[in-house]
Amino acid sequence: MLSIRREICGYCGACVSVCPEGALELIDAYLTVDADRCRDCGICARVCPLGALEVADERSL
Amino acid sequence: MNDHYDVLIIGGGPGGAMAGKAVAEAGLSCCIIEKRPAIGTPVRCAEGVGQEIYDFIDLDPKWVSARIQSAELVAPNGQVIELSSEMAGNEVGYVLDRKMFDRELIWRAANAGSDVYVKTRAVDAIVEDGAVKGARVEYAGEIRNISAKIVIAADGVESKFARWCGIDTTVPMNELETCVQYLMTDIDIDSSVNVFYLGNEMAPEGYVWIFPKGERTANVGIGISGKKCKDGSRPKDYLDRFVQEKFPKGKIIELIVGGVSACRPLRSTVANGLMIVGDAARVSDPLTGGGIINAMYTGKLAGEVAAECIKEGNLTAAVLKKYDTIWRESAMGKGIERNYQIKEIMIRLSDQKMDSILSSVQKMDLEVIGTKEIVRELIKYNPWLLKEMSNLKKILG
């Protein structure tokens, strides 16, 4: 389960570009995740420049 | 906002604006939508461009923050290598004010006759019979269908439009440069010199940059490979260490974050009724991360080819492919492929080898500062490079 820490997120969209499932979207000044599409792969959490994303279970990485 | 346009452009950055201007100048109806409430912000960019800017626009002090006369490369061992043009005092590039620059480009598109809507976001593609026919957009809280003969996706690194049309635009994690930049003021810099710091300690598979924005003010930033990024060693961690050491008393007046693709461009940048430009097409430079000029070039070209194809009445991928072919065969397209190969070599170098290579640069007598010339000179002084990297010969042609 991906959690977005809005107080850290700089809404830059780096995560959106690497998401293989197209589960993330940057809507103006906030990031959203489509929980049905997200597979908790954790790639977005890895590349985030600020460390705003967390996956509770990162086994698949 | 009309329900139909000849061309609908998703994104109001330099790529979208240049496309909009080209379409409108050809006498066709055109609409640019931008999801943000303002053109030009937030900035996601180090704002550096080379002389190629003149191919598109005459300089205006309104949006030029600094004129650059030379560049300094700082090797991992601290040695400084200066690169300047043969003629002292010549400008080699510029640092822009993107907030003003992007507005200038949008104004030109609007002045040519293009519609522009901000805070208007594409939420899906309209695809019928295997062809893109427009977009579903959210405009003032309301979802509307906008049909178009051609849609140009200029929606940046976080592009979703092409994906909705069935094109995989995913950037591989190891080829996404993850970046943080501070706009700093009250710092001691030379306002006519761009500085680059290289090395695995400083910025693994990337670099730290200082791009002047005027007197005592600069964009101070870093990009590192996504694969080197993790808790405790994110770009912000590296940058904070750098700033602490270099500019402990500087003031940070803006935090800028972003991702830049360093992969090859999309395999195809067209589909039936669709053209993809700029960062969305992954045409940012894989070596330098520069994307402004490439977005402007592809945007303008896509707009021109779109107008041509609409007038001829054929909007299939096979016809739109002309755009894809032209940019790939252009100096920009060839430069991207060459710089991709050079990047692949650079990221595998140890700091020691990087030091040895860079120390030879000082012997260079550069007439033109270009990647190709620099690499050719480097090989002259470091013949072992050729043995180790068989691809180099191919690059230099």
C-alpha cells in the first residue's frame, strides 16, 4: 500500500514517469495513486527526490 | 472553449506553446490546455540553454537571467577545468527565467490565434477505431469532450496522455535522473560561469550544477540516477551536504524538484491522430538533462507537420511519421543518440578514470565547445578509452 506524505511531496511528477502501471497521477499541486492499479513495486518511492513516498511492504523490489 | 479544434495540445510548456504557434500560424484552429493555474510555474528546470535558442527566438532581457561566457568542470579530485569559447568574451549560453520565458512563448501562440486554457486538465484520451480523436478534459470542475483532428501530447515528464492512447512511456528507474535544486541568493559566484561538479561521491551518475541567475544568485542543483537514490542518499541529502560546505551562509529562496529522463526517446512519437513532443517524448538530452531546446524544436516541428497533414486530410500514423523521421535525422536527434552513448560510458567510469580524463581536457584547444569535439580531444589524450569503449568509434563516425 503506497502512502503519499503530502507535507514532503514537491509534486514534481518524477514518480509518475517511472510508474510501470500508470497508477500515479499529478493533478496540479497534488499527487494521487490509483489503488486498483498500484502493485506496490516501490519504484516510485525509490526515485522520489525528497522521500515523500512509502510502500508498507517492499517485497517485490 | 470550443467542442472541436483542428489541433488540441496537452500542456503549456515550451513544447506545447511552439506547437500551438505553428498550428495557428498555418491558419488552423488550435487549443492549448494547461493543468496548472499559471503558465511557467512551478519551475521544474535548471534553466540553462545554449546558443541554439537563437534558432527560435531573439533574446529579451525580460526572460534572460544571466549570460554565460564559460563553463567550469570540477573533477572528482577537485581539479577545475575551464571551457570557454575561442573568442574571449563570447557568450556560450544563457540561464533563463522560465516563469517569464514560458509566458512569452504562450503569448506568441495566443497572439498567432491559438486558444489557451489554464487549470484545465486532460483526464482521458478519446480513441475511436484505433485513432486518437480528442481528449476528455476537466475544465472548471466539469468534464467535457473536446474533439480534435490531431492531439499533440506536450505533457512533460509526468506525461499520461500517450499512455492513455496505449503507448508505454515508462522511464526505467535507472534512467530517471532525480533532481533537487535551490534558488540561492547571497552567495559568492561568478555570474558569467556555469559550474558542473562530477564524481560518484558528489553526484552518482549525475552532476551538481551552479547556474547563475544574476549577481550573487544562482540555481544550485543536483541530479542523480534513480537507481542510486534511497533513504539517506536522495538528491536532497547530497545537495544539502554540498550547500552546507560551499554556501553555508546562502539563503534558499525557492525549492525546485523534478525528474529528467536520461533514456532513449520513445520508439515512436506518433500514432493515428497523435503526436508526442518534448519531455513527454523523452527527448531531453540523456547526457546533460537539457530539455528546453529539444522541446521547442519538436513542438514547432510537430505543429508544422500536423498542419500539413490536416490540410492534406490524412491523419494516420504512417503520414504523421514524417515528424518522427525528421527529428530523428536532425542534428538534435543524432545528438541525443550520441549523448546517450556517451552517458552510458560516463556512468561506468570510476572517479579515478574521470580524474584522468578530465585532467587531459586542460590541454584542449577548443574552437567549438560541443560534446563531439570534446570527446574526440579526450581520446587523443586517453587512447585507452577507445579500447575500453568500442562504441565510441561509432559515435564519432
